[in-house]
Amino acid sequence: FRDEIFCRFLLPTDARRTDLLLATPKQDKGGIGPQIVSWAYERDDGGRGFVFGGQDFRDNLAHDDYRRFLLNGIAWAAHIEIPADGIQSPKPDVSGVSPAVFH
């Protein structure tokens, strides 16, 4: 699959953050190397956040692992229990979504 990942996040070291995905730009002309593109964060008060710097192309939602990653992250942030094999979901029909609205 392809995605337009936004990277070069300037993230300070923080024990409350868990880095989830690293990616290297396909055309790494600046030699920046692997960059953090997704992470989870748990505040001291129990609040949670999940960040993913991608999901620009609707066709990616047809990939089960991609969709499961996003759903698991959202559910984790909402304190929803996640099954051992992850949250399962049907493949969405994106044929009615205009590319002008969503790549």
C-alpha cells in the first residue's frame, strides 16, 4: 500500500510515550532516515492519546492490518478492551466516497 506520511515530528524523550511505527521516506533525499510516524501517549491522570501521521488514501482501509492498527489505537485511547487478535472490522466500501473528499 502507499501512504503520505507526515513525519519529522520533533518529539522530546518521554517515558509516557510509546513509539508504534517508524517509516523512512521513499525518496529520503535529505537523509533523515527512519522517523516516528505513530505513537501512543498515556498521561499521569490516565488520559490516553493515539497519533498516526498517515491515512491519506482511502484505499488503505481495504487492508485488514492497516484498519486493525487504526481501530486498536482509537479503542486503546478510549480505554476500550482490545481482543488478543485485535479489533476486527469488515472491509469498507469506499466506492461512493469522492476522491476529492478523500484521496
